[in-house]
Amino acid sequence: MKPIKIEICLGTTCFVMGGETLQNMGDMLKKKYGAKIEVEAVRCLEVCSSDNFSKAPYARVDGEVIGEASLEKVQAVIEKKLNHE
């Protein structure tokens, strides 16, 4: 099984709106899911220009963009993907 790719945006807007907290959650996710996931902090997901800034911070899970991303939202998407495979 290919690992689920999680990208956490650390662009300026996302960082200010909580991206730093999301970056720290990467370790928590790795402990819970192990080799089933791959977590990467990225410079920018480039979704602010096409969406409303109030939805930052952003994360992307296997291509699915999550606005107002939180640990709970990211875990819900991971669980959904794991249960469908």
C-alpha cells in the first residue's frame, strides 16, 4: 500500500493562521499511523490565490485540500482513506 501523502502549508498566511501548530502535529500523526502516511511541510500550497484567506491554514491529504485544517480534520480524511482501501 502506498503511504497517504500529507502536505502541511507553511506559507506566510497559513503559518500566521496556525500552520505552525499543524507542523507539530506531523509527529503525532507519524506515531499513530506509522508507515501508512508520509508527512511533509511545504513552503506553500498555492491555494490562497484561488480561495478565501479566512480558510487558512491549509493541508493537503493525497491531493484533497483541507481549509481551516486541524488535527481532527486531517485525521478524519486519513481515516476515510484508510477505510476505503
